[in-house]
Amino acid sequence: MEVPLLEARGIGRQHREGTSWLLRDVSLAIRTGDRIALTGPTGSGKTVFLRSLAMLDAVDEGAVLWQAEPVVADEVPVYRSQGIYLTQRARLFDGTVEKNLQLPYSLAVHRHRHYSRDNIVSYLDHLGRDEQFLMLDSANLSGGETQIVALLRVIQLDPTILLLDEPTASLDEGTTQQIEELVSEWMSVVDSRRAFVWVTHDAAQADRVANRTLQLRDGQLIELESNP
């Protein structure tokens, strides 16, 4: 059997007071080609779980494995460049859209990569936008445009897994469709080893984007019937 790209083994997270558990003994294996929708009621721990997978917050028990190996402390930056977490309300820096897209390449973990305007323009064309979009001031973007830029900023780095925390929450139907199409385009690259986990409260969206649907409820992760 194929080794999972990313695996959570019995992970648990406690409340800060340490008197109760937000998550406990939650396991998940994510493999190449997985399009996972993560559902569940508000407060069930979906964001906590996603941030644990991204190793943005330490777990109190269990382990997160990358390609069957634990991630040691000095490997965390590289790991986070391959399993990238995107919040539902992404923040941009001052300046143009293009400046925001170029900024990740100043980080040590990405210095071996190079910004490609051609790649970005190809994605923009898929969304019905042209190069003029790159010249817009980030301060003047709508919420939907900001989320598109944040997603472009991530997928241009060629991650292996996207951890998407309600990326279309509060967006209009048209922008939601564009975000879904952008992720689908990213997944469609031939011979790539890619996957995503997409937190959503929208059952129709889960049906559209996912081939696996999971529900987090009462601290338990339940796999629902797989989508075709």
C-alpha cells in the first residue's frame, strides 16, 4: 500500500487549562490524490485539527508523520512549505498584488525557488483576469480578491498538501466557484503527488470538491461515504 503523504496518529489537543480535551485519539491518513472535505458542527475542533496537521500548534498526545517519518524540530519549516495551511481570512501585506506574490521567495525555505509571472498569469487567465490584476493595491481588494491572492501565493510554491480552513466562507457564489476552480486546477497537474483537506460547513460544496468526506463530531473523526 502507498505510504501516506501525511498521517495523524492518535493526536490529541487539550484546552489551555488542561482539564478537558478539544481532540483526542484522532487519526487520519492522507494519500496522493485525496480531496478531503472536513465537516462538522461549529466548535467541533476542525480548525484545531487542521492547525495540528500543519504543526502550527503542538499536540498533547499522538504524532504527525510526513511520508511515514516524524517531523523533527529543525525540519518543521520545510514541512510547512509542503503542507501549507490557509486560513479563511488571509492577510496581505501593503503594496501591489504582485509584491504579495513575490514576498514568499524572500524566506529562507523558498530561496531555491523563483517567482514566475507567467505561471501566475496562467492561473489568472483561468479565472478570467489579466496581468493588470497584479498591479492592484492590496488595500483596495475585496474579500474575495484577497482570498484569491492568498491562494495564488500558496499554490505557486508547489506544495504537496493544501490545508484549507473554510477558504470560501462569507464569499459570494461567483468567487467561491473561482476558488474551487483554482484548487481543482492545482490538483490537475499530471503526475503530481498532491492532496488537500478542505474544511467546509456546506454539504453541497463538499460534494463538489471532495472524493472523501470526513465529519468531526464529539472528538471523533468519522469517514462518510466516499464521493465518486
